[in-house]
Amino acid sequence: MPTLTQSSRGIFLPQYKTIAKNQSPSVIKVLDVETVTTIPEKTGTPLKFRKAIIIGCASILIIITAIVAFLLLKKNSSSSSTTTCQNGGALLSNGSCACNNYTTGTYCQTPLCLVAGFFSTTCLNGGTCTYSTSTSTSICSCVSSLWTGGGFNNTFYGHENDVLNASCATGQSLTVAACFYGINSATPGCGGSTVSANCFSMDVTSTCVALCNPNYCYYTIDNANFGDTCFGLVKTFWMYFTCS
């Protein structure tokens, strides 16, 4: 067994006895703790460095968000600027079109005609629904002579709640020849001769004469003036008149 001897630096070193020549020496390595290289402790990421990383990521996120918002705004602006509403439709702030009662579709491109008391994109018996910019309404153009205006030189056609505004040239007098309010084969819906079971007498000529004067006719086409001749249906109106 070796004996321990304290050195001048306070380190205990083993001392061995002399080994005889016929003995194999054991290899013993003595380490001096003061000569051993110290391995530094692993330290965490400095706080300033971590803050810099967080700020950098946040900045990148803000930039990406701003770019996406800009592209979306540009797309919406481009869409709004290229949208063209037709047939009197009004362009809204979101790029869509607001249509009147006589048109439908994304751009108000499809006319709506009053046929048998209901608005429809198609007319009966092969008629064509056409929008009129002068009256801001739609009317059926019939392929036959189902509705010719009765042979009078002037005809006003409208729908329930429209405003009638008819007059003759200066120096001429207006004379009402016939007036109808309701659903009838004479309407520009190009329908047949069937009269709706919901309708009463639709000849309102006497009322039109009372509402007009020799110079012009101006009044609202509604139930207040003519009565509800076809209950529950949107009615058409037409007035035949002459100018002389």
C-alpha cells in the first residue's frame, strides 16, 4: 500500500516503496488538480441577443402583413375601377352594382319585364324582354301583333307605382282614348287572351280622363288612383291617346 505525503502546495501525493527488479511496476499516473484544464460552464444565450431575435421576427411579420394588405387593397381598387354597371345600375363602394326593379344580374345586364303580374327575364310566346334607357323600364317586344297599341298614334306603357308623364307638341291637345290597369292580353307581356281570376274590371279609361287635362297627363300609377284591379299582382298600365 502507498503512503500519502503532503507536498508544499497542500497536495497529498502517494509514495511507493522501491520495487524489486524482478517485480513489474504498476503504472500509476498522478494528476495535479491545479494543472487540470477547467472546462468552462455552458452559458445561455445573452438577453440582448434574444431580444434582437424577437424584434427582428416581429419586424418581418409586420412587413409581410403590410404587403398583403397593400395587395388586397390594390386588387379591390382595381376591381372597383373596372366594374361597369349597365342599364342604369349604380356602382357601390364594394364594387357591386345596385339594379333597379327592371334589371338583374351582377352588372344589371339582364332586363326584367312584367309578365302576367310578375317580373320575368323572358316574355311569353317568343317575345323579347328589352330595357329602355329613356323610360328606365323593360318591355316585351312581341313577335306577333298581339299588342299593337290599338292603332292610336301615341301609347304610354308603364307598371304599378310608375309615374305617368305624357304630353303633346305645342299647340296640340291631348285626348285619352283608352286606359287599362291590371293583367290583360293587351299587355306587352306577349300573353294570350286569358284574364287572371284575381282581376276585376281593368278598364280605367274614365279615371285617366279625369286625371289628365288637354295639355298633359301627370300622375302616379297606383292602387290609390285606380284601385287594386288584380289583387296580389304587380299590374301593368297602358294608355292610348291622340294629339290633335
